[in-house]
Amino acid sequence: MPKRSSSVVGREFGGMMRAIIARTGYTHRQLAERLGWQEAKISDMTLGKGGVSEADVILLLGYCHATVEEREHLLELFRECGSAWLQMPKDGVPDQVRTLIEHEQIADEVIDWSLILVPGLLQTPDYGYVVTAHAPSVEAENVAKVAAARAARADILEPGRKFTFFVHEQALWLQVGGLEVWREQLAHLLRMSVRKYISLRVVPRSAGMHAGTAGDFRMMKFPKYPPMVYIESVNSCLFFDDPETIKIHDNVLTALAAIALTEEESRAVIDGILEGL
């Protein structure tokens, strides 16, 4: 494939290549010498930047004694093209795929739009447990484990990054779990909303039809990579990083920012709901 900047698929490919090379104990320089390549060629490959042929990939994987499964998966990634990458996790839990979690951990800005539920990163453990228990793709015996893993992802909410959450007012009115679970979730939103690196803005029901009704999504921005949009369904997830799709979702976020309440007004809405419970 031609040499290009790193993409979501490219980074996934590169990460697996690094792991396979690491097993050999060779440095990139030693491996390049054995294959008769320039060291930069291996570097580009392991960074997901391309610049190599499929034959090169097969040669390297053979030299590193990659398994058949590893080879087939990497060649599938290598051939991947287009503006979207679909993942269908075997366990049916899209928001726990390694690709998403790794990108969350390196993003320096996350912008989340949630239409029906409180955004996942802002859910309390009890609220998240109820959401997980109602997920069609999660088996009953796995609910506790999946819910705990989802809750752990909130560790990325820390200073040094910027988080913006747009949430529809109807999500705040949806009772998830018992009354105490609902109350604690709303109180948690208030506590999180005063953190300087978190902006929580409510889209009021009075806004009516708007650009965000097309569905939930998350945009992540990185210091070194192009922005990425993440969208999930019941048992699959989509990653986009092409400029056209990023622009479309940027426009949606701009439209949401124009109709959303201010941070102070948003806290007042949450307070009002709490007082009525």
C-alpha cells in the first residue's frame, strides 16, 4: 500500500506488528539487516504508515513465525480500505474493544453526544450496571464483569485533557434503576460538571428537531493523529477518520453547541429534576 499518514486501521495493524516483532527479541535494525531492508521500512510498517507491499508483510510475518490466525488478521487489516472500519467483537460488547480503549487513553480531547442515556464516561457504577444488564449482547453471567470494565474507563477523566458532553434533556428524565440510582446519577453529573476540564451541556427538549437526532457518537482528538469518530450499535462499532466524515460530525457538534444550554443553565436543569424527585 502507498505510504500515508497513520489511520485507525493502520495503527491497529502497526500495534500487532510491533507485538509480533517483540516476541522475536530482535531490534528493528537487526530485523532490517536480516531482511535486507532499510530500518525506516520496518518503522513505517509498525507505525501503520504503509509504504510496504503485501509480499513484504507476508515475508516479515513468516520470518517472525507469526501464527496463521495472526497472519490472516493482519493481511485483512492491510487490505482494509475505505472511510470506515467496522468491528464486530466476538463477545458482542462494542464499547470494550481494545481499539476504542487504546484511543480513549491517548486522546487529549473527547466530545460526546448522547441522546437517550447519560454518557458512558459519566455514568455511576450502579447506573452503568443497570444499563449493562439491559444490553441484549451481554449474557447475564457476564453483566458484573462488563459493567466493572465500563466503569473503569472513567479513569481517563482527569486534568490535562478536555471533555465536552452534550446530553439531551430526555436522557436525564429517563429513570434507570431505582429512584436512588437515578438521584445519585444526577448528583454525580453535578459534581463532575464543576471540574474545569469537563463541560456538560444539556440540549433542552424545547429545541425540538435538531442535527443530533441522527444518533449518538463520540469524537476523539489526538496530539499526533487525525480526529476519529466512534459510533456503536448493539453488537458492532464503527471507526471513522476520513476528512469528510469528520467534517460532517464537526458540523453536528457546532449545531448542538448553538442550541445547548450553557454549563450553568445545564446544572440548573439537573438541579430542577433532582428537586422534583
